[in-house]
Amino acid sequence: MSESSEWLIYRGAGEPHGGITQLPPPPPWRDFAGRGDNSPDGADGTGDGRDGGDGSADRRLGGYRHEAELHRPGAEELEMINAALYLRRPLLVTGSPGAGKSTLAHSVAHELGLGRVLRWPIVSRSALQDGLYHYDAIARLQDVQLAAHSAAGPNGTNGAGGTDGAGGTNGAGGTDRHDPSADIGSYIRLGPLGTALLPSEQPRVLLIDELDKSDIDLPNDLLNVLEEGEFGIPELERIADRLPDGEAEVLTDDGEKVRIKGGRVQCRAFPFVVLTSNGERDFPAPLMRRCIHLELGRPDHQRLATFVRAHLGDEAARAGDDLIIHFLERSRSELISTDQLLNAIYLTDAAAPAGRDRLADLLIQRLDRPR
């Protein structure tokens, strides 16, 4: 095998081999192992475990962020972020792909100790209810049918000889029956937006990612919820008088159980909401007037070097400085992403192929080239 191909794991030879064991650890931003629940320090290294233990902070902010000089936002960027915090308004962040729009939400959550970022990735089919909650009516119907079948005896009676059902008695001869509406909360899970609006002393951080990919209605559908900071769950509202203390226990986006009273979720501290957009479409004026707008420009050399250092360490940043300079030159006339730069520096550093510059150019291809 030639020197230029020694780094290859898959060789296209058609013969099985154990080369997969030579694969190095993944890039930090593609490491999905996380820190796990057994980590005493939490995923963000703060010691409180509030980042969720899923490794999302390391993937977004960088595994070397405590060894590197963290990105210092510019004056205008800082002012707009703080304006959104003070005014309790959503922050609409626009910029080219890889400009750091999503990272901003993780950076605020990390610095202010606001816990795991609640992320709602938008696709063309996303609807408001996807962000608020999901009610699994089919699962509930199946469970009711299974419970009725298991409670009935071979002749349609219950195990105690009663006629347990809609008009029967229980096995003890009484009329006491389980109200099926009492466990309705088991079939309701709050979405990222719904979880962010739960009452709490400190605001949660909510990332509504790539809003410009939604259909035409979603930006307008968000208006009332973002303005009022509350929403109702009709499935709970209509039976609230039959629930114990008018409350139902539902699951959150964090996987925890909370109690909802009267079928309504009302925030106390309005969440720090970051809406991101690649600038592929315009948004309606009613949404724009409810948001603080921040546009991220093209990063300079210092910001890119800090970005690389936070993810890959100081040594990789120094070794990849020529790629950073070449990236900046190309970015003046081409649409390319900082994610591509990270990929190129990691691979050329980890694999050290002979055709380093050629491989880097293959990885950093312009995003606006004709298809």
C-alpha cells in the first residue's frame, strides 16, 4: 500500500479485514457517547450536571473550550443578546451556514447555568403543536382495550365474578371503578417549546433551529404563544374537573414528569428563545416586531482560530493555520461553512495523508456551486 493511502480504513479491496479497530476517536462535534449519567461533573464541567449529560455542550462549544480562549462576541452581538434577555423577547439570529447561530444558544446556557438547551429542529412539515406537546391517542386506546380484555373473565366477567365494565360492579360488589381519564397524562409529552414554557424560577434556553425551513404558516402560528407565554392542552382542559385536584402528570422534553393544573401551561420566567435562519426567506412583520434581530457576519481569522482551538486544541489550531487562511480567502467569494473547515483540519491532522491540501479542498467545497 502506498504512503498516500496508509490512512485509509476502507480500501475497496473486497476482502474482509479488521481495519475498523484502527479508526481513531471521533471528532468532538461528532461524539455521541456523551458523559453519561455517572459523570459527577455534568456535561458542561460545571459540577451540577445541568447540561443534561448528553454531550451536547461538548459537540456545540468544543471539548477544549476550558483550555482555549472562548469566543468573545462582538459589542453588537453582546448588546442584542442582552437586549433579548432584558426584554424577554425571542432572539432571531440570521447568518450563513456554520456562522455559529446555534452555538450561541449553547454558549448562553453554559455561561448562565441555565441547563440543557431545549432544541426544536424545524423541517418543512413542522407544526406548532409539534413544539408544544404530543398526545398519543392510539396508544391510550390500545391500553384501554388491553386492560378491558385482561380484566374480563372467559365469559366476559371479571375475575371476582362481577360484571366490571361501563355498567357493572367491581369484584367486591361495589360500584367503585377506575376512571380512565385519571391516567391520560401518561400519553402526553411536552415538546421543546412546551417544556420551555413550564413555570420555573430561571428561564430555560430554547433553540428553534432553521425556522426558514418551515412552511409558510409556522412563523405566524408562533406569534400568540411567544407573546402570551402560555398555551392550553385541550385533552386535559375538558376533563380537568374529573382529575385529582385538577392536575395531570405529563412527561417533558427532558424526560421528567411534571404536574399540569387545569390543562394549561403558563410560564413564570419567559425562556431565552433563539430562532435561527440561514436567510433563505423573509419572515412576516408581526414576527419580526416581536423579536430582537441579530445578523452574524463572516468570521475573521481570530474567531476561526478560537473556534478551531475550542474543538480540537491548540496544537491542531496551529497546525491548521494555513487552512484557516485559505478558508478566509475563499469565503470572500464562495459560500463555505466553518463546519467544513473543522472537518478538514481534523482529518488532515488525524490521518496525516500525503495529499493534505488536495483532501482539504475536497472537504471544503462551495455550497453555492451549480448542481
